[in-house]
Amino acid sequence: MPERLLKFVDIVQEHPQKRAATARTTDFQEIFEQYLRPKAAEQAARCSQCGVPFCQIHCPLHNNIPDWLKMTAEGRLEEAYEISSATNNMPEICGRICPQDRLCEGNCVIEKGFESVTIGSVERYITDTAWDQGWVKPPAPSQERDQSVGIIGGGPGGMAAAEELRRLGYQVVIYDRYDRVGGLLIYGIPSFKLEKEIVQRRADLLEDGGVTFRLNFEVGRDATLQELRDRHSAILIATGVYKARDVALPGVGLGNIIQSMTFLTASNRKGLGDAVPEFENGDLNAAGKDVVVLGGGDTAMDCVRTAVRQGAKSVKCLYRRDQENMPGSMREVQHAQEEGVEFVWLTAPEAYLGDDVVRGVRAVRIRLGAPDATGRQTPEIVGGSSHEIAADLVIKALGFDPEDLPTLFDEPGLSVTGWGTVGIDFRSRMTNLDGVFAAGDIVRGASLVVWAVRDGRDAAASIHSYLQDKVAREPTQVVDSENGGSDDKGKGKRKTNRRRARQSVG
């Protein structure tokens, strides 16, 4: 093993410098600075290059993490980028927003006692350097194909699939209901976690590579699913899930009780320079208000930290379990606490209080009882624990469910599961409709960006196999000009087509 590796025994874990909470809460800039090259190499050298890399196993994309850490430690950054980008279509985005503490870093074999390698920060550093050096190139197919693929949804899953399909030479069109490409990356995730220029340059790269965008386009309004099927050789549904979950409580109709995506979208649009009247008039602005956020996932963390930056008077996060049972990233909780957010654990809302506009939340204390079927302890209400928490603005971050796509797409034949997600054959990624595939949250339910990228890549591979198999099955005839019949050349050409299709799939 080269001496420049295995440094975890004498070099401590060190993340990129984090801006002080008092400074970072005054703006929406990213909270971490970039590694300097020597520091990135030093931290990458802490990797133990273990024989069974659990970091790679626990990454949904199975990124070759030890390899690109080794290249970084040796100063071979362009090679590190090539390895990183071979399995991930947006490593600089995953390096910023993936919950590494639950995935790769949380399963680093040196984590116990020595603290894990800072995998996410090095991943971000490698790809940011690649952009700066001009190593990141648009998809450039070696051959152009006549077949086209329509992708419904321009989020991470759709973007990943588009890049993979374009590299294979397909004509790719992305249809998206919003006015910008990126979906959740643009309108759901705050800029202090992911600056929008990072997403936009990925979209520009796809466009430079020949991907066509049809924005402000709603399937069901501007075209039915069947009409898109008639236009394209295959369709990929990658819409994500945006229908907010809710809880029926007394007083739910009061003013200033809003959903998380409504709040985050308004804030992100404001940051992008859009006119947002609801923000300007204060309806979707936390400035000067006592804010209560309901929920304990990453979306709730985005809401509380956004409210702080908007100048909220106070920000409380109510969650019915304890900190150890929160579904969100522990690092996000730590960042929020540093920024002044108060977490009210083991507390659940019982009713919203007020006349026309909310003035508070009546809440009850919770204790955790016996584990349920999933192994998690069941929340139980503590009798006589009802109390009021002041609130001028309540933001509900309770999760998301799929929209009713068969109705929305005007395609009643599209199969959905009991959870409302699109049903697919998980080997082929195809729905019950021939040539219609699905990937990402619309299949697995609300999940992580890295899983959407993985699903998009898998769907692209399945679409390629499907289309090449379709080409191989198409009859090809050579007409004999003398008698109008086909000759043996047609059989030979069909064999050639099949052979080429098999080579292309392989």
C-alpha cells in the first residue's frame, strides 16, 4: 500500500470549513467552503482501501469510492473524476445533498474510533474541479439513432436517464410542468444546500448534448400520455411525487397554515429572481413570525432553516418521536440547531388555534411504546399533557404521495399499486403499457435524489434493450425489382440487424 494512503491513524477527520451560524443565516449561500487541493488529498488519504468497501455497498449507485479516493490522494484528479462520473450523472450534486451519514460515510469501516472518511466533500471537490478544468463534456453519441424517447419529468431521475439515452444516440425530449429543468433540485431544495447554478449547468450540458426540453408542459393538459406514445418510440415517467400528505386536525382551514413545498418553492423562486406576490405580501414569508414546522424529515429541516434565513422571530420543529428516531439526516439537525432552531421532541399537534389566522398549535406530549411491525416504537399520547405553542405560521412537512397519474395523464389503463405509485416489472422497468417505463419516486415513493439517479440509469438501460430488441424483431425485406418478390438478401439483412442489436445491447 502506498505510504500516502491509510492516513486515518494519524490524520483526523476534517470537513471543509463551515461558515459560522451567525454569518450563514443571513443569506442563502452554501454553508461549506470548498476544500483546498492539499486538504482534499489529505482527507482522501485516510481511506483504508479495505477489501470489502462497505461505503460502496451502501451507496445506491455503487460508486467506486475507494478508487476515486485513491486517485485524489495521488493527485490524479482527472482520473478520479472519470471514475466518479462513470457511475453517477451528477456527483457534485450528490456530494452536496446526499445524507452521507446514513449511506457511504455511515458505513465506512474506519468510522468506529477514527471517524469516517469525508466521502461527500471529496466527491464534491473532484467534480467541481472537473467543471473548472473543462473536463465535464456533453453527452456525445458515437452514432445517431432514429428512435426517440420522451421523458416526463425533468428532475434528477429524468435528467440521469436523458444523459444515458443521449450517449447511446437516441433523440431525447424532456417534458416538464415547470419553467426550469431540475424539479426538486430547483424548487424544493434550498440554495444553502444546493446553489441553483450547479443544477442549471447540468441542464445546459444536456441541452448542449442534444437533449430537447419542453417546459411549462403538462401531460394531460398539453398532450395525453397516448399522444406522447404516438410521438416517441418509448416513454419514461419520472415525475416524482409532490402531493403533500396531511393530517385532519381542527382549525386546518385557518390562514397561515401551509404545505412545505408551497413555502420552499416560493422561497426558491424569490432567490431565482422571480416575482412572487405571495412572498412579498407576507403570506409565504416567515419574516418576523413565530414559525412551527411539523415533521422530522429532510424537508422539515429545509423548512426550518429557510425560515431562519427569512428572519423568523422564532422557529420550532415538532416531531412525535425522539431525535434518535428522526428520519432526516442527523447532520441537518445539527446544522439547524446551530442556526437557532428549537426542536420539540416527542410532541404531536392536536389542533390549530385562532380565529381567521392561526395563532398557535395545541400539542400533546408523546411517549414511545412497544415496537410496531417495522420495529419502530409506537407513539402514545401522554394523558393530560395538552399545551399551546405560539405560531403565526405553521408549515406542514409530513411527506409526499403520488398524484393520480391515470387521471392526470388521461390514461385510465396505466396500472398503479395500492400505494398509488406506478406499477412496473422491476426486471424490465416497464409498466403494463408497452413501451412505457417508470423510474424514481413515482415508483418507489418519496426517497433520495441518489436513488432517483440510480433508477433513471437503470430505466435508460432497460429502454435501450427494449428498443434494440424491437429493431431486431422488425421484418426487413429487399424487393426483387423484376418479379416484385423478396429474395434471400432480405433474410441476410435481418440476420445482420439482429447481430448488430445484440452487439449494441452487450
